[in-house]
Amino acid sequence: MTDGPLELPTLHGQRLILREWRDSDAPTVQEASRDSLIPILTTVPSTDGESEALAFIARQRDRLATRAGYVFAIADASDVAVGHIGLYFSAGAGVRASVGYWITPSQRRQGYAAEALGTLTAWAVNLAELDRVELYVEPWNSGSWRTAESAGYQREGLLRAWERIDGKPCDMFMYARLTTTALAREAE
């Protein structure tokens, strides 16, 4: 890896674009903040004020500047943001990254999460500095684990009390995809 900020590519799916977050996307963040789970599970603010939404967007830019990961707005064919997806490097690992995503309540069940995850994964598995891409999904969230499986992720196990959510220990399914670099090494 080189030093300096990460450069965010624009990735194209069939119906969507993964692109940088813009200040004009604040209404999307505001809608997400009104969801009962997104603010608990992510860094989306729990209040829907414009200043809080803009602060969220600024934090996404900071992730690139600090090399914490790649973060994208998920935009529909009209370039309107409908959600978020990020590839976050695991602290101290250097060869692993995890994916997190959300779709605004008004845009769910339209296939955006599956397409965004498939598009991001197709790009991420070719990053030479990574060996694996991981996802952590709550066992009750069947929609999210079906999305992971549709993008070629394999369930590797149940991590008991893996993460505290809203102050309570929660189990998570771990899903992973090996990158082309790791698969090439495995074939040697």
C-alpha cells in the first residue's frame, strides 16, 4: 500500500453507481437516521438534523484521508443516493477488510443492497493488498445474509457475543470471500 489518502473509484453496477458522498446527499442520511436500526448498527446519527447528516458525510471523507477504508454512496440510475456501502480495513490486519451497508427504508426490497454488494465485491477481490473480505450479519437478519450469499460470500460460522449493539452482546454470522490474491496463493 502507498501512503496518502485513498482514491475512491466510481463503480458502476447495472442499475446503480457507487460514488463519493456529496453534501447534497444529506436528505438520504436524514432518512436513514429515522430508521429504528441504522443509527444503532452504524455511525449514522440518531437525529435527523441537516448538520448531523453533513457531519456523517464529512466522516466518510475522513475515512479515505486516514486510509481507514473506502466508503461509497449507493446511487440509483438518476444519481440519487439510496444508501451506503463501505469497505473497512481491519485494524492491524492489513490483509482483511469488512463490508458494511445500509439502504434507506423507502428504497428497500428493490435489489439495491445485493447489487451494491456484488459491485463492491467484484472490485474489492482484485485489490492486491487484501486476502479476504468479510461481512458480519445478525442471525435474525435473513435479508442481509441472503444478500451476502448472493454475492458469493460463504458463511464461516457464528461468532457468539461478537459485538455490543445498543449495549447488549450480540451474536453475528461471519461471511467471507477470498480475494484473487489469496486464491492464487492457495493454488500454488
